[in-house]
Amino acid sequence: MKYRSLLLAGAAALVLGTPALAQQSIEERLAGMEKRLQYLEQRVADQDKVIVEKDRQIAELTGQQESSWVNGLEIGGALKVEAVHEKPSGESATTSLRWRTAEIAIAAQVNDWVSSEVVLAYDGDAEKVDVDTATVTLAAPEGPAAITAGKLTLPFGTYETNLISDPLTLDFAETADTALMVEMSSGAFNGSIFGLHGASGEIDNFGAAAGFTLETEAFPGPMSLGMNLSYINEIRSDSVTEAELSEELSGWAASLTLGFGDASLLGEYVASLDDVMGSKPSTYAVEAAYGLDLLGKPLTFALGYQTTDKALGEGYDLGLSRNRFLIGLSLELMEQVGLALEWRRDNHYSIAAGGSGGKDNTLTGMLSLEF
């Protein structure tokens, strides 16, 4: 060590320059000083070991171990409760208070390459708890690709909305199942391919999705543009599986989102590529929204129109409305707490087509909390 050599050299100079110390040999004095230095060095090393051990114990007690996967654990959730006033066609009006949903999400970054997510959701309509998501993802840090396996909602359709009700496009085609998915992204572009098991229980279903997003300030005011296109060889949404169709339905979906400052426009079209009793069901949804400030709180006003075609026919019923009109307001009361109000009118398929031909009106208020 450098400081040790300097001390020995200084000691030698001191001994050589001091007559009172000349009676002892230089070698003896240097040897004695070296022993004392070795003793001090050992004391310092022992103290360093004690400090390291104490730091480790403190980290364990406070949960601050740098290498522990616990540091990558995140827990979140959402709660939504609704007050609903319904007036079905030809029936008396009813008012009810119910849970829309309650979700608990746990995400873990196990290491730089591996992460996992589990979401448990309570469905207020079905009154049951389901494993909504349970996935493991392998991805290189800051890499352009990722591989995800487990139960997940597949990227077939986007189903975006500013309203309380799920759009008819989601009711018709959203598919969630156990799957293996490969995702890729490069700048504004993204894509994915996936495989999943079908009704046979074998991995004989597949699909793909591609899209891009663009944001710019060059347009007068901020502007955003998003487009998505997807395909799946078998739609396995709740409405399709519950209809127990004799044919499998492959489908495609296209969506467009436009944003101009505080205004936005959403549009989506989903259609079957296969016939159901000679018909190909389809649906589309359009929605316009505008955001403004109300006493310092963000307020969003939205209008929506949705329609289906061939969702009801001879020998089958997907359980979807013929068309739907919606008006909604949503207010952010405080951070992660929202209040929303929606009026919805559903027009059913005509009696001639096998439907009721009625019109249902629903007024819904919802309080939501995210954490």
C-alpha cells in the first residue's frame, strides 16, 4: 500500500537523522513499525467487514436489498360502482346499485429479462371472480421484442372508449385465452403474432396485429394519429361462444384514432370473414370526445354511435343490439378518482328478423377508483 511505504520511508529518515535513536539498529525499528502497521491494517479490515454486515442486516430489515425481486413488485387495482336506472321496452323502470368491477393487479419484475403479471377481476354482472390475466414475459432490457405466455386479452381489436359502456365491437369480438404472443416495436410502429388453443383444446388458432402511432406539434396545436389492423382465425368472444355456432368465425378488425388538441375521434370496424347461416356478422363504432376544464378539474364530454349487422339471423343470436346511441360525461374529481354519467339507448333487431324490435333506455352513474 502506498501510505505504508511512505510511513516506512519517513520512519527511516527520522531514525537516521536522530542521534538518540542511533543506539538501536535501523532494522529493529523498521520491523517494529511494520508490525504495528500490520496490526492497524487488520483492525481496519475487520471494521470494514462489520460495516458491510450491518448494512446487509439493515437492508434486510427495511426491504431495500438491491438484488431482491421484491423491489420490482407493484400492486394496483380498480374499483367501480354503478347506480343504474333502466327502462326496457314494454317493461317498468328499475333502479339498482351494483358493483361494475373490482380488480387487483400484481406485477413483478423478477429480473432484467423476466416479468410477470396477474390480474384478478370480480364481474358484478356474473357475480364471480376470474383470473383475467396471468402472464410471464421475456424481454431484453430496452429491446425491441418481447415474448409473453399465459392467459391474456389478445390484440385483436382495440375497443377504446371515453364512455362507461363497453362498445359493441368489444362485445362482438374481444378474445381472451391462454396464448403465446411475440411482440415487436420500432419507433412509431408495433406488431404482434400469437397462437392460442381453440375449442378443440389444441394450439390450432392464430392471429396477428400491426399498428402505428404518430404525435406532432407541427399541426396548429398538438395532433395525434393512430391506426391498427388485426386478424384472428377464430373469434372466441363471450357473445360468439355463448351462441354455440356450428361454424368457427375468423375475423379482421381496423381502428383509427385522431386527436386535435382537446378533441378526439375514434372509429373501429370488426367483421367476420366466415358465413353464419349465409351471413357475415359485423359491427362498427364511432365516438367523438372533447376535454375541457371545470373549476380546475378535467371534464370529458363524449358522443357515440354503434351498430351491428347480421348479429341476429336464422338459427343464431349473438345477443347484440341493432344499434346504440350514447352520451356521456366524465369528471376527474381528484387524482385517480373519477365520476361518470352516461345515457344509452339500445335499439334491438326488428320482430321480422326474430328480435323484439324494442328500445331500451339506460341511465348510469359510476364512481371509479384506481390505485
